[in-house]
Amino acid sequence: MNFKSIIIILTAFILQGCKEEAKSSVTDSVYAVTSEGEEIHKYTLINTKGMQMEVITMGGAIISLTAPDKEGKYEDVVLGYTTPDLYLNGNQSYFGAIIGRYGNRIAKGKFTLEGIDYQLPVNDGANHLHGGKGFDQRNWKAEIIAEDEPSLKLSYTSVDGEEGYPGNLNISVIYTLTNNNALEISYEADTDKTTIINLTQHSYFNLSGNFKTILDHSLELKADNFLPVDNTLIPTGELRSVTGTPFDFTIAKNIGQDINVHNNQLAIGKGYDHCWIFNDTVKHMKEVAGLYHKDSGRYMTVYTDQPAIQFYSGNFLDGTLKNKKEGNYENRSGLCLETQHYPDSPNQKEFPSVVLRPGERYKTKTIYEFSVK
């Protein structure tokens, strides 16, 4: 065998190895066992570019998600706990979880539907937040549905009366890690009794890869209006223009630029914890937000068919939780961009409806796409 033949064989071997490394996959393992003996599973999704996501069945929580920086280095860009028990015992920060039946707040936990008054548990001062003991605290059934573009289907049935909500609600959420480095989240649900629904995803993003601060991230929101809130963070009903206020992200700016200015709404939320209304509220997929971290070069584009987004700047992170690298999650070390309907919609008739009736299908989609610039 001559030298040229050896080179050809070695090259083919290397290329075959690279080809194998580029295969996408979904793998299943046991993550933890509850005190009742119930297994919590972890699914690891890897796409052809090497982007990786870990999801646990408790709350459907995304516990890690990597994205490349401008040098091609993949690092984790979502906050998460360092031990399983914090996911199993309440997930108080809602890290990475599926939120429902109703994402965000309902005033005093009360609403009236088809002439019937409903009382939900109050778990946020006087108000109901994120479904009470919601979907973030339920162990979802998981099914691998594709590996070429890694996809995981999570299913859960919320029974009639659970946390005070009417109707048996069958929900499925599909996470797909596409080969162009996007996380696609598809939600579907149906009910046997008229109910309300507002599902979202509660990942905290930090594109730096070090979990130190999000104040140096640049944010753009395609929204000319936001919802001011009262002292309990319930919308007042007004759609207020962002023009001339710290809430103007129509042109990208650093989150830290205006977050500490004197403003009543910022004081109430202890920072940004408000709902922005997209200029295009029609139900179709559209680009709605962009998040950029200059030092790493990471850029995240958000697409959705929902009418609004809750931007939360991690105001209640207080340094008591260990982060996944070194140190703790300090104040504003992560941010949420939760696509959804408006808070307290069941009590505010001018807001778009969140009612789901028997025979109807709730169906919505959000995409978080990662790139560099």
C-alpha cells in the first residue's frame, strides 16, 4: 500500500468519524426519584451542530441549553438549579418550566365564566400566579417523536377542578431542537368543559455563558405599547405607549440603560416585570424580539404567534441560589421572555379572549433561534 492510499484511507476514516459525531440524538435517563418513588426522567437532545438541551419530566423543565458564541464555543445559556431536589420540591423560581393552566396573574384568583364564579388558590400576595400548583410541579409523560431533528413530546392531563379550573384539559408540548440551532416549542390542548388557558415557557436566559448579569444584554421588542400594573402587578386595563418611557425597546438598547431610572412602574415591578403588546397581534408566526450579548456575540431571535410577551428581568433573584458555574444567581442574572396572552384576561373583557371550549383546539408556537453577530 502506497503513501497516497494510506492518506485516502485515513481521510475517509476521519470524515466518517466527523459524520458520526454530527448525528443528532435523543437519549433518556433517570434524573431523580421522588419521595413517593416516582421516577423523574431526563432527556438529552443534541442536534447535528452539537447544540444540546436537557429536559426533565418534572414540569417539563429545560435544565440546560447550549448555544455557540462568536468563536464557536458552546455554553449553557439558561439558568437552572444545581441539585434535583430544588426542581422536585416546588421550583420556586420556575426555572425552565412549562407554565399553566394560566401563565401570569389572575386578580384575587377569581373569574367568572359562562355565569359560574371560580375561585383559584392565591399564591402571589392576593393574586393567583402561574396556575397555583401548576404544570411546573407535575410529572409529564414523555415520548421521543423524532431524532433527525431531535423532538420530545410531553403530555399531561389536568383534571376537572385541579387548582380550581374547570374541565379535563389534555395538553401536549413538543420541544424540537432544530439543526439551525433553534428551540421550537409547540403547544396543543383540548377540553371537555369551557375553561381558560394561557400556556408559556419560563426559561431564564443569559447569553454570556457566565450567569453574571443580563444588564449588559441588548434587547429589542417589536411593541409600541405595554400594560401598566397596579401595586399587586395586575394590569390596570390601560395600553400605554412606550414612547418616552424606560419601556421603549422598539430600538435595541441595553437592559441596564434605564432599569434604575425613577419610574413608578419600574418601582412596582422592582425592574421590568411587565407585558408588552406586539404591534402585530394577529395569530401567525412573526419575529417579535431580539436579545444580544456583545462580548459573546450570541444573538437570540424570538418568533411567536402570540399577541404579547412578559419580559421579566430577574428582579427577585437574590444570590441565595447556587449557579451552574461558580458563585450564585445574583439579582438580574437571568431574564425571561414569556410569549403569552395578557395577564388577568379572564377579568378584563377588552383583552383578547383566553377561553377554550369543547370541540376547539388550543394551538400555539414559539421559537427561540440562536445565532451570532
